[in-house]
Amino acid sequence: MADGTGPGGDEDGRPGRLSRERVLAAALELVDRDGVSALTMRRLGAELGVEAMSLYRYAPGKTALLDGVVEALFLELEDRLAEAESAAVAASPEWRAELHRIARITYEVCLDHPQAAPLVFTRFTEVPLARRAPAVLRDHERVLDVLWDAGVEETRSALVLRVFTAWVLGYVSVELRAMVDNPREPDPAFRLGLYRLPSEELPRLRAIAPALAERGGPEGLAAGLDALLDRFVERGL
């Protein structure tokens, strides 16, 4: 073009120029709307109004796009943490209140992006620590800063980080697990498909399935986190 504006230019009203942040935000939006299976270079390029090839400078392939969606989630977490004031936890020291705040906002971000959140779990099992996005690593560092400022020694901090991460992500994964068999069925038992579970073999699971289908919410997250902090920080091993 004579004015030098290529795909993604904005001088004639077309979409604004590409940036890594814009590409990742669009990838997250696409996954939110249509699921992980819909995330391809061609589809993302169409969403952004550019050729798929122009995206490769920001993400060299599908795997990099998946990691980029995880990065976008953690960038959103950073933004929300920066905006939100520390929520007081009754009778809790400052370090504990801050860990509760980090856990709660992580929970909220994941539940706001239920299609994308499982990528956090799967990519953590495949991407080595040193290769994770800076926003992910800053999240780990954030928790360690809180623990070290509270006087938790280095070896114990590693253990508590492991326990904290396992609880928060594990709790989120349980909250997001698939439970509904037929969304259009008004009867709760048929909605959950309980007739598919053999009553003779699984009587207890059938009995509590309706309760399991309800989310535990931030209250359950907080209660479990307190129990873990009592065990691994306050009382030690």
C-alpha cells in the first residue's frame, strides 16, 4: 500500500496494529467463546483481520498460542491484583490475608474463563519452569515474596508454594469439572444423568452427586487454604 499500512493497520479504519498483548487477548477471547479446539492460526488471524502468517512473529505455532492463553490469564491476574485492595481476613496476620487475596483472585480469573483455565493445569505439566511466561513466573515469585517477608525460611517456602499452588489449582479444577449430562433437562436427577450410575455399585456417589454439582465457592477455597497454612506454616511439619 502507498501509505505503508499493511494488515492490521489503523489509518483507514481497519483493526489496529498487532502487538503481542492484542494477539494474546484475542486468543483468550476466542477460547472463551468457542473452546480450545477452535484456536488455530487461521481462525485467530480471521478474528484479528490479518493473515495467519502475520501471527507467527508473536506465536510460532499452536503450542505457543496455548502458552500465550495461559500468559493472558496470568496477565489478567496481575491486573486484578493491582486493582483490588487487600481483603482483610479476620484475625489473620498480613501475610495470610495476602495469600488469601492471591488465591481468591486466581479463583475468580479461572472461573471467569472456564474454557481457558484447564490450559493452566495441562501446560504446567508440559512446560518446564524456566520456559514459562514471565507473568506466570511472577505469580510464583509473588507467593514466595509473601512467605519470605513473613519469615518463612527458604526450604519451607518451597514446600508452602507447592502446597498453595496444588490447593488453589486443584480446587479450581474441581469447581470446573463437568457434571451436567443434559443441560436442557429440568429434573435434577436426569440433568445430572444419575440413571447412568449403577445404584448397586455406586450408591454413595449417586446420593451426593447433586451436592457435588454445586460449587464450593470462595468460602471453600478459603477454608481449605487456612487449614493448609495452619499445618505447613503455623505449626510446621
